[in-house]
Amino acid sequence: MATPSLPPNFEWGFATAAYQIEGAVAEDGRGPSIWDTFTHLTPTRTKGANGDVACDHYHRYEEDLELLKRYGAKAYRFSIAWSRIVPLGGRDDPVNEAGIAFYNKLIDGLLEKGITPWVTLYHWDLPQGIENRYGGWLDVEESQRDFERYARVCFERFGDRVKNWITLNEPWIQSIFGYATGGNAPGRSSTNPQSTAGNTPTEPWIAGKAQIMSHARSVAAYNKDFRPTQNGQIGISLNGDFYEPWDADDDRDKEAAERRMEFHIGWFANPILAPANRAPFLVGSLKQDYPKVMRDQLGDRLPPFTPADFAILNSAETDFYGMNYYTSQFAHHRTSPPSENDYIGNLDELQEDKNGVSVGAESGIHWLRSCPGMFRKHLSRVYRLYGKPIYITENGCPCPGEDKMTRAESVEDAYRIKYFEDHLDAIGGATGDGADVRGYFAWSLMDNLEWSDGYGPRFGVTFTDYDTLERTPKKSALLLQKMLAERGVDING
Ligand code: PNW
């Protein structure tokens, strides 16, 4: 029995995203998104996979609510598909009542079961209508206004029952994979041979600013027009690994590790979450501007915030930091000057340190090793720098070899069980160190479309049979509740 280490009222549950599970892409008036387009390109850039059916959650949501109930979940994080609500995406485009009706059924179904909805407004599925109209996230002025209007529709129609909002999921991945490497929709890049358009040195930074301003505008709208009556909270989910120096004795590697985290997290957290008590060597960074290390490397490729932008940023007080955490790495400085295509801070990222010591146990996907010790440090660092309550909005893994496993093998997910236990203990540790961590969402409720990796990697606590769409709980799904109870969480509360 683990020592009680989490608060009794700790929030917890499971997370998903619309395009990864819903399917029904052309039903009830849903408009296409950039992911529909991207998954249907020839030659394929998603291992032949698309989200046309996915887990068919759109038709099977009642069964999925039953799973949540069975797993004892206190909360459920899902995303709304913007193009179900506003099929063409723009602020003057019509609202689709059938799309509203679907999410009403989902929200009401959760509440009937005593499960708290946590709603992400944007999990990478930009309406194709505004991609076509003005280039989507590349038009900073248009996209932030369209996002604000879409967010307002959601607050208006769902905010009487939804009290926990996440504006954007992982703007870093949207910006970099969408516009630097081209690995995700809209697939733009000037370095990827499969991309037909893009500009890696400039576009990711523009898309990043568009998302920062979209977050700020929607938070400002919530605070002004909805919070007084709805009394909810609103945050953003940022990804970002923890980095340690490749050579613990080399100051240049220590700086590289910190710089890497600024390029991952500070990019968005600085302008969005007015940094409270910055680390001493970062004190030079302007309050709420991008991190100084980014400005130094990227110069005016990083679009500045105008006084009007700052007015919006300063009017948008964000309630919490949503942390998507999967893994950690080592950072090794480079001595040559950075390439224009660099987006990580001119360094190498490695899974072994100078002495060949692995950062953690390998999982079922190359980029993820289990590093709970560094997770604990990460929580403390993020809390120290940004000073906001933290909710872990994603954490999880595929087990080694799980992509090749049968259902019977996959449900025996010992690696995942240990991963969850170790990461919950890290949260307990960080809480003991003083970090304010208030909740945890396991990624994911079920195996689903892992974006450009297709249906291979299985991050779910529920096994999805993609031929029959039958769901089967893995052992971890049923054990998570017990793990939380053992750590002091009131699971009946
Ligand atoms: C997140 N990486 O994305 C997303 O929010 C989820 O939709 C996704 O399914 C989940 O993590 C698992 O991948 C990431 O390469 C994608 O480091 C890639 C990385 C990290 C997060």
C-alpha cells in the first residue's frame, strides 16, 4: 500500500480527442477539418490511416460513458470538433445545431453518471473552411477572431454545465509538426520532401502567435461575459518534456537543457501565464514576451506582440496550467550556429546521457521512455516558473510491443500499470515539494487514431478492436481507481 500523498479531492479520469475517436466525419452537418484533408492525401502521410470511422465514438458514446462509469472516473476530458459546431469555421458562418446536440447528449450523459466534463475546444482539427479562406493559423488576425467566436458559442451553449475549459491542446505540436516538420496537418514544411508548400524558418512561429492570441481572446471573453454567471475555470494544455544535461558537469549542456524547455514551454507560457518568480538567470526576459533565448536565436522571425496584443494578453487571466507529460530527454549543446530550420534551441536531444545511461525504460513507441523522477522535477519547475495550479491533462504510454499484440496480450498491461503508479508517485512527491497539482487524466480512454502514426500505437486503457470496434478494458483501466484510493484520493467523492 502506497503512502497517502494526493489530496482527497484530487480530480482524475481519462482523456480523448475528437478526431482520434469520433468518426462520423460527414454526418449531421460536420464540416471537414485539416485532418480529414491530411489523412486522405496521396501518397499517404498517416500510414494509410484516417479518422473516417476511428473508434466510432459518435455512435457508441453511450457505451463509452459506461466504460468511464465502470472505471470509476470522476472526470472525463474530451475535445469538441470545431467543424461540428461551425462547419465552415468563420465568425460569420452558421452554427450547426446537430453538432451542438451531439455534445449536449455527451455532456448530459456524463453528468447523469456523476462524471465531470473537462472540455478542450481545439485539439488540432481546424475547420478546412478557414484553412481554405485565409490559410488558417497563418493569418494571426483572422484566426484569433474566428476562434473567439467559436469559443463563445461553446461557452454560451455548454457553459451552464461545463465548468472546466481547456482552450488549446499542445500549440507546440500544432505549430511545429503542422508547419516545421510537416508531419501533422496541415502538413506544411520546407524541409519535408512530402510537403508541397510551407516555410519552416517562419511559419511555425506565426502559427504559434495565432494560437497564443486565440487562447487569450477566448479567455478574455470567458472572464468578461461568462465567468460571472457560470463560475468555471479555464486553462490551456501544453506539452513539453523535462530535460537534463547530457553531460552533468558541462555548463553548456545545463544551459541547453533549460533552453530546450524554454523553446517547448516558455514560448507559450511566457505570454499566456505571466511568469511569477522566474529562475534567476532568466530575470532578463521581458514579462510576458517570448523567452529571451528564443528571441536571441530567432530574431524577428518570432512575430512580436504589439501594444494592442499585450492589452489582450494582459486582460486574459488563465486559471490553470494543463500539463501533457509523457517523457524526458537529455540535452547536448551544439557549438555550430543554429540553422534557420532549428526549432529546439540548437542542441541535440538524446535518450542516453554521456555515460550511456538511459533516461528511462523503453515503451512501445520510440519517443517515449518512462521517466517519473524527471516528471517530479518537471512539475516543480513548471510550478516555480508559472505559479498556476497544475492539472495533468495527459499522461500515458503504449506497452513495449503492444502494437503487435492480440487483445488477450494487450489487456495484460503490466508496463502501463507500473507507468501510472510511478507517475502518480511523482505527483505525490512534487506535491510534497510544494507544487500545487490538482488532477490527473490518463491518456487515453481507449486505443485510437495516433495521428500520423495511424492505428499502430495503443495508448488506451481500453483495447479497441478496429475490425469489430469492440472495446475491452485492459487491467490498468480497472486499477487506476485503486491506485488513487491507495494514495489518499476520496474515490467516492
Ligand atoms: C499528444 N512527441 O501528442 C496528443 O495530445 C495526443 O492527441 C496524442 O495521442 C498523445 O500525445 C500521444 O502521442 C503528442 O513526439 C504527440 O513527443 C507526439 C509527441 C508528444 C505528444
